[in-house]
Amino acid sequence: MSPPLSISSVPPPVVTVVTPVFNEEAVLPELFARLGAVFDAHPAVAWRAVLVDDGSRDRTVELIRAHAARDRRFELVELSRNFGFQSALTAGLAHADASDAVVTMDADLQDPPEVIPALVAAWQSGAEVVRAVRRSRSETGLRRFGFDAFHGLFGRLSDYPIEPNTGTFGLLGREALATFNALPERHRFFPGLRTWIGFKTADVAYDRQERAAGQPQQTFRRLVRYALDGLFSFSHLPLRALTYAGICIALLGFAAAVFYAVRRIIGIETAPTGYTTLVTVVLFLGGVQLIGIGVLGEYLGRVYDEVKRRPNYVLKSTSRTRPADAAVSARD
Ligand code: UDP
Ligand code: MG
């Protein structure tokens, strides 16, 4: 992008709303209306909406295509089949790479579009990453339990804990977006990566709504898979747990050996001959085997890190003036 020539010619920032959509024909009309209303109410921003169809089998594509023809701010990106939410989101973010900022949100209006201006305002006051934090959650029952259990576990295990009340809804500035798009890993867990990339982060509180219409499209099985992606791609603790368990069991075996030996020596051992040896050997060998697996796990964890090819660091800036900045300051 060439540097602006004067203040008056500075174009409005391009903010793209990226939304994965899967079988959402029931909510789309309301989504279009509410997004459009938000866009119209804030003309200082050049709004775009990228709706990523994740292989829907209903009239989703048709509806988006028709709306995109009516309103040029809306765009359809179609995947060849259902790849799942995280993949659809990745596709949308890659497609929106020319934006100054992207807003990520669900299509089902659980993330109300009316919050978007607050996200943009937080970005304009200097945050590079903005997370929408829910004050309340509308899920109940098994889903609620699953979410709570996952966040509890993730908070404890992960090296990069995510704020428990955040999900996809939020905003990434240009640098954060470029960093995210450059990540080569395949198993993507968006909230975790958003924490991992760093940058100045701001939170905006909102009330999570009920789904506007239709049924949840994420199956429970898929949510469990994301949860596992999240845990395993941000923590080696499950592997390390084997080593710890092995050490504990081997120590137990050792303690048992001492215990039975002492009993035999002072003459109170009554068990048939061979029992003591058996218990001790089984415990000890079990422990040693687990330690062995744990050690393999340590290597596996490192191999996994290397294979992920996640960069070692993310640069925010350097003190050296960029050529573009130099050109601007040379003129004024
Ligand atoms: N979604 C998707 N691909 C899928 C499943 C869901 O793109 O395979 C989209 C869906 O259309 C919605 C968002 O992901 O915009 C969240 O899905 P849902 O509301 O079903 O999940 P939950 O609210 O239970 O997390
Ligand atoms: Mg939902």
C-alpha cells in the first residue's frame, strides 16, 4: 500500500467481518439485515463481510449469492465441502488479508453484530487484538458442562491460557491478521492461537445471545475434537503425565519392596513365598515402562513442536524506520 499523500486523502479503514456459515438458511436474512444496519450506522469505516460457506446442504449459498448481488459489501467464499468451523474461519481470514482489521464471528447471531463497533473502537484506540468477552453464556446442560470442563482443564494445562469467556468473536488488526495467516500449522484452535500471537490485547464485554434460528451446527463430537486440538497443540502436559505416573508407580514398587522385606525380616510376613517378589516386580516394572513411554513422549512432543513449525517469535516492530514511513516524513 502506498503512503497517504495528505490527511484528507486518507481512505477509511477497511474492516472485514469474517463468518463461517454452515446450513444457516434460517438465520441469514436476519444476519444480513443486522450487519447491514451496523454498517450503515458507521460510515467512517469501509465495511466488508466475507461469508464462508462451509459446504452447506441447504439454501445458504443461494441466499448469500443473492444478497452479495444486491449489496456489494457482502462476499461469498465457497468451500468445496464441509471442512469444519476452524478451517472455514482460516479460509475467510486468508481471503480478507487485504483488510486493515477483521472481525471474526459466528453466523447464528449468538455474537450480536451490534457489538462490532465497540470492537472497532477498541482497535482504533490502539489494541491490535480485541476479544469479545461474554458476561453471560446461553448454553445449558451437557454443552455448558463441556465448555466449563474444557476451560477449566485448558486453563490448567495450557502454556497459553485463554480467557474462559471468550470464543471466536473478536477483532484482529492488520499485523495480527498477517501473523495468523502466516501460521503454517494445520490443527488450528483459534482462541489459543489468538493468545499465542501476542500483541496489545483489549477486551470488550457483551451478552451472548440465544441462536437466532435453526439448530447448533457443531456436533458434540466435533466440539470434543476442537477441545482436544486445543489441549494437545498448546500443552505437552498429557505426555509428561506419563513420566510422572511412572515415577510414582516405580516409587510405590520400591516402597512395597522395603515394606515386605522389613516384614519378612522381623518375622510377621505370612503371605506364601513369591507373593512379595511378584508385587514388587510388577509395580516396579510397570513404573519403569511408564517412565520409558514418558521419555519417548518428551521426544515426540519436541518432534510435534518442530512439525507444527509455529514461529519462535512474532515481531511487533523494530526501531528502524520503515522505507514507507521515511518517505512520509521526508515530505512533511
Ligand atoms: N459452522 C461451520 N461449519 C461447521 C459447523 C458450524 O462453519 O461444520 C458455523 C456455523 O454456521 C456457525 C458457527 O460455525 O456460524 C458456530 O456454529 P454453531 O452455532 O453450530 O456452534 P456453537 O454455537 O455451538 O459453538
Ligand atoms: Mg452457535
